[in-house]
Amino acid sequence: MRNNLLRRSSSPALRAEWITLAVAGFLLVCCNVPFWSRLVAVRPLTAATWPGFVAGFAMLLAGFNLLLTLLAWPYVLRPILSLLLLATSLIAYFMNQYGVMIDVDMVRNAVETDRGELRDLLTFKMLLYVAGLGVLPIWLLWRMPIQWRPLARELLAKLLIIAGCVAVVLTLALGSYQTFASVARNHRDLRLLLTPTNYLQAVSRYLKRRSQTPATFMPIGIDARLAPAWSQRRRKAVTVIVIGETARADHFGLNGYARDTTPRLARQAGLINFTNMWSCGTETAVSLPCMFSNLGRDGFSQEQAQAQGNLLDVLRQAGLAVRWRDNQSGCKGVCARVPSEEVRDSRIAGVCPQSGDCFDAVLLAGLDQRIDTLDRSTVIVLHMMGSHGPAYFSRAPQAFKLFQPECRSVQLDRCSRQQIVNGYDNSLRYTDHVLSSLIDLLRSKAGQVDTAMIYLSDHGESLGEGNLYLHGTPYVFAPDAQKHVPALMWFSDGFERSFGIDHACLVARRHAAYSQDNLFHSVLGLLQVQVKEYRSALDVFAPCRRVA
């Protein structure tokens, strides 16, 4: 059509090889700023190193061009390049904005992102990235006419181009092998920063795992039973396990942080603060199922965790009632076989704003009545919204916003680092309020039931250190801020007597190194559940248990 918006007759036709070379160059130059920045950081650009940078750029350009040449066919090239450019523009935004690295776990996080998390991530700046790095080059791509050869000649041209690219890659790789090998071996994070190969590989691995035939579900703890000591108890026990979100240990006032982010917890009699606790992963999708499994971080995989039972299943099999309450993005399969409820969309005055997510106090709503009406000993898991970013400002009511000014935007680059920290610390002060309120509630019930609380954050958070934000950095590269998490315990006097807990012993061991690997075995040991999967060496309470 003469008036077609995509009319290309006014522009000179280009061969497909020039299109692929231009796109390869565009991806390498405009969409890989984090990669080049990291490379310069680990190998500073000097008179002695610049030839290596030129060789590396040429080798990557030839490699990218080789891959795109394989896709350069009529009716195929434009659609595929359009999808590639659009996806790369989004990846480039998140990598530049938050310093994230792309691996299979990050892809899983993206797939499992719910509407609330997605709302926090949608920004005007992201639209600008998509427009500049995606829509504009796509528009140019479709406007530019491509001149195709007859099939035989087109095939021959592609073989020559591929051969040329292979020759360039091999020549440069062999000529600078020692340099390239050294950099690649010592800085493996670079491969997670090179786009689009990083996300294409990660998506491929994710889809491969999803396409595998699900393993037959294997229950664990089928022999679980309560120890004989339970027959001597005349009172029910209520154990509340609180899973925090994105709390980092070094910002807890209890751990010596310069700011008093935990004023109420600091005044709680009997509270035990474990200062040296480490997470299983750097994102909820890993840490949450990992801490409730018996696999441990070294043996954990999503597929295996989903194919077998977990701590909650064992507790239920033993005869305890188990309930899960969630104010977050779900339990990641952990609560699949126990009663659960979502409270995130509740509309309770005072804790649930008219727009946005409920504050974490919603998890305590009705909890006192539930304890009053329990028909047997129960374990309740509360999954907090905690300090989930980037919207730290929305995680606490105004009354808890002591540190000002705080960042009021999800575009963290619009705020100073101090404003970001202020917003994050305000969210921790609210976590302090919720946990302390829970302890007060449990203490008030201690005359009728034995009560206990265990708090453990799923992972930490980066707040701009090293130009990293949020979480989800691959564990081997992640800073301690994303792995060192707060952990707290509180027990009523009756609970300690009934379950033989040596409080002074636990206090003396509060600085010992523990991880989320300990949760599975510690809860079983604490509640005196006998099961073959239990390992006393991983039970925090084993050295501090009084023998009746």
C-alpha cells in the first residue's frame, strides 16, 4: 500500500548481513553498560590493556553476529529481532537500575512476580528504556527494506559470513587466550551481565526444568510422632514461626546498628537474638522452600523441594495442627498441603490502606481468638511483607517513619542513598512493632497455653552498596547484606519448662554461626517430634535441652 506507515521504498535496501551486524553492535554497545562497567572495574583500561578490550569487543561482536546470521531469513529476521530487542530493553533497564545479574533463579523470580510486586517495578523510566532501546530500533528495523538474494546465493553468503565470524573468534581467542581465560575464570559474574546471552541461557534452563516430567511426589516424615513426653502435658502449645522479608541483620538495632530500628524488641524480656544467621538463598523463591526442607543449601533444588514433603508436612503427620497466614506473594509451595489463608487483600481498618497492600499487623488480626479456640497444639506460620522493595515507603504507616527524608519513589535513582536507607530503616521499625506486638500477645496467653515465637528473615537486601539494589544476586557473588539475616526467639516460661529449654544456654550460644539449614531440625527438636529425618547436629536446641 502506498500509504503504509511502514513503507520502505524511500530508503535504500540493505543486505541482511548489515542488519545483523548493526543489531549486534547496538546490543553490545547500548545494552551492555553493566558488563563493560564491571569489566573495566576488574581490569582497568590502560595503555597496556586497551588492545585486550578491543580484541574482546571484536570477538563478542563476531560471536553475536554469527548467532544473528543464523536467524537472518525472510519472514523470520524482523519478528525475531523485534522480540530480542524488546526483551533486551527490559533486561537492560533492570540491570542498570538495580545492578541485578541474570540467572535461572532471577528468571524464576520474574515468572513468579505477583501483581503487587509488578506494580512496584513499573516506572516511567522503564518505559523510556523500552522506548529507546526497544521500540525505536524496532521501528527502524521494520522501516528499513532488506534485499534478499536467491536462496542458493543467500545460503552461500551466510556460510561465508559464519566462516568469517568463526575465524575472527578463534583468531582473537587464541591470540589473547591467557587474558580472556584469566578474566573469565576469576570473574564468573561477567557472564551473568552479558546480554542477551545471559537471559537467553537462563530462560532456556528455566524452560528445560519446567518441561521435565514432574518427579513422583515423595512424602517425608511418614513415621513422625510426638515424643512420649507429650503425654505428660496438660496444656496445649502454640508455636508461631514468623518469616520476615528482606530484613538484613546489620540494620537491626539489636545487632549494634547505629540507628535504633528495634526499640520495642530491645525491651522484650526473654528475647534471644541470634546474630550470626545466614540465608539459604538471596530470593524468596529459593530461601522459603529451602528453609522448610531437609535438603540444606548445598543439596537444595526447586524441583526436588517440590517433589517431596517439608517441615510443615512432618509436623502435621506427627499430630500437630499447622496453619499458614500470608501477607506476601505466596508460600512458594511450602504450604501446599496445610490449611492456609491470604490476608494481603484484607480490608481491615487501620492496617489495610484503601489502595496498596496491607501492613503486616494484619497477620495478627484475630490471632488472639484463634489461640483461645485451639483444640490441640498448633504451629502457625506468618509470612510477612516486611521490607520488600523497592517501595520501602509503603511498608510502614506514617507513625513509624522516624527517619526522614525517606525515598518516596520506586525509581531508586531519583533518591539519594540516604533517603533509600531511611525508607528501609522505617520499614524495619514497623517490623519491630509487629514482632513485639506478637510477643505481647503470646505473653498474654501464657496463662492458658505454652507459647513461643521464632522469627527468621528469608534473605537480606542491597541498598546501593557497590551499585547493587534489592536482592536476588547469585549466591556466590552476593554481598553479605543479602545473606546475613536477623533471627529471634522468644518462649514463655511455661513453654521453656514444658519443653526442657535451657534459656541461659541459648543466650550463651546466640553468637554461634547458624543458617536456615538449621530450621527444619531445630523445630522438630524443639517440639519433640521423633522422625528419621531429624539430625541433632543441626538442631539449635540440642545442646541446650534439659533432660527431665
